[in-house]
Amino acid sequence: MPSQPADPSVSSPPRAAPQPLIVVVEDEEDLATVLAVHLQEAGMQTQICNRAEHALRYLKRNFANLLLLDISLPDQSGFALLEELKANDISVPTIFVTGNIEENAKIKGLEMGGDDYITKPFSYAELIARIRAVLRRAESVGDQNVTKNVRVSDQPFEFCGATITPERLEISFPGGAIEKIGRKELGILSYLYSRPGVVITRKALIHAVWGIHADIRSRSLDQYIVKVRELYKSHDASLDAFRTVHGIGYIFDPSGVSSEGRE
């Protein structure tokens, strides 16, 4: 029996709004549970971690939209955890939620990269409002990103004789030819340009361009590198300063000071 055409008067159900994931790092288990309940009622997902080590292990493997972080934790301070996250190239908007009312602690938390600092006791309505404000700011910052390591506001730079303009996703070759360049290719060249004369491992390059939680394999990275090489070749432009270091990664060596990658 033929299917009946869809009734245009019947609209499809609206999509549910995305639920940001909030990691709650709080050793007081009752408080952590109450926090999670309020966040879930406000349309957010939660992950409770009662130790700094637990939070670090979780964030190494999972993406989170925001971190609610107590300063006083049984295994180490919230400040030390934030430093460890930075050392592992894990960037998460962070609100300190703590009983420490000392001004110097608040200043330290904000200066080391915290997005807000709330002292106990606090209003849950205010906490939710502050979380949403930080999430909005984080989204607006991300709007400027071409890749994890490049923003459209970044200045043009020269790579092997061609000028790359992030604002327009363009690459200009000697002689005046202008081509569009893909976002990932732009991110790769920008990262290499920022580290001249240094061997960059494939893993480091993937983390820089796609993010530390991206599930990208070396084979995919190599395919983007091939695109870059073909683009330069089509304009008879030399990539002698950009070399593969077999078994490791790549090097951008414009000064010719390194022997890495030379046959």
C-alpha cells in the first residue's frame, strides 16, 4: 500500500535545546548532589568529581562546557588542578565555588584564568545565572575561531613564500594568484609557523588544530598535509622549508638551521 503524503499542517516537534555538561568538583558529597540537582533542573548535564585526580582523569577523556571548582579538595587544591589542566592543554571555562572568602584567594583564582569566583553560602538562582553568563561568553569567543588555534582576527603571516590571511581564509602566491585555503590546512600552517625550527609530533599538531579531545588519526592529518603540498605545487611554489620527519611528524625550518627531515 503506498504511503500517504505527510500532512503539512502537522509540524515536527521542536528540537530540544543542547544541554551543557558541567563538571562539579566538590568533596562535600551532599553539597555536590544538591548542586547537580539544581543544575539538572536548569537544563544542564552534570558530572560529579569528589577529588581533583578524578576530575583530571575525566577531563582528559571527555569534553565539558564548564567546571565548577572548589579550592579546598582532599588531594590537592583547586588552583593546582587548574594548573594541571593547563599543562595538559585542557581549556574549560571555570567558576570557583568555595568557602574561601579571602580577597587574595579570589584575586589568585581570577588571575590564573578563572572566569568567576563565588563564595559559600550562595543563591542557587544566582549560581545558575552566573554559569549561563560564562557559557555565553565562551560561545562568543568561540565564534571567532577558525580552528582551535586560529581566529579570524589573527594577522596574515608568510609560509614558504606565500601570504596566508586568516580573516579571508586565503593564501596569496608570488605573482598575485590567490586561492581559498581550508580551515584545517590554515590551522596546520599557523601552528607550524608559530614554532619554526622545532619538530612537531603528529599528536601535538592534531591537538593544536582539532583539540585535545578530537578523535583524529594521523592518516587524516597526512591527508591535509597532502592538500597543502598539492596547492603549493600547483603554483610552482617551493615547500623546501616544510619537511616530514619520518616516524615523528613535521618541521617548518625557514632558516635552514635543522637537519631534521633532510634526506
